[in-house]
Amino acid sequence: MINVLARAAGEEGAPLRSDGVGEGMRPKRKLNQARELRKLSTPAEAKLWEQLRNRQLEGYKFLRQAPIGPYIADFVCREKKLVIELDGWTHSTPAELQYDSVRTVYLESEAYRVIRFDNAEALEGMDQLLILVLEALNK
């Protein structure tokens, strides 16, 4: 089996570039940022992750704090190209809402569907949130 982490774009024997980038690879700093975000989950993210992890939601595999291009998605099901975002108080100013909009446009340009919930929906209405996620997965 070829170790894809040790190969650069299109060349099986070539080493990974020194900046940590190759075809299908993400910059190391983005991966490190994602790892740090996983350690700093909000209560809402932790609660939703308990429902999504280990293929608990009808067998769908989810990743949390997953890099997609220049962004990090809260949760992603790559098989169904579905991104779930949980928005808290940090998504309330015009600048933050604009950033979210630009981010969504990018993710949609990569063929992902983005669904957003606020933290209160995860903390207080998990059953309804999961129903909406399943509907999105089955579209």
C-alpha cells in the first residue's frame, strides 16, 4: 500500500513537499488548527459529536473540525458532502455573518451542502436537530 502522506502530487516515489502540501493534502498548520479546535469543543459541539461519532447516525461517518480547503468545518460527512455548522454567539456581528456567507459559498462551490444550527438547538432540541440532519443526508 502506498503511503499517501509520503507522496507528492502524481509522483508515487516523490517525497512530500517541505511545506507539507501535496495533491489531496492540507497544510500542516490547518491540520494543527483543526486538532486544537477538537480539544476546545463547545458544549453544543460535544453533545452533537456524541450523536454523530462512530457511525451512530444510521451508519454515516462524520468527522469533526475537518479541514476543507482554507476552512475548517464543524462536522462533515464526506460521503454525502454534507457540512454541519453550529453557530454560537461568535456568529452575530455583520462581519462574522459575512465571513460565514463567504465560507458557505466556497463550500458549496466544492459541492458540499451546508446546514447551520445555533448552539441552543443542539443543547435543547437534539432530537429535532438530528431529524433535520437525517433529512439532509437522505436528499
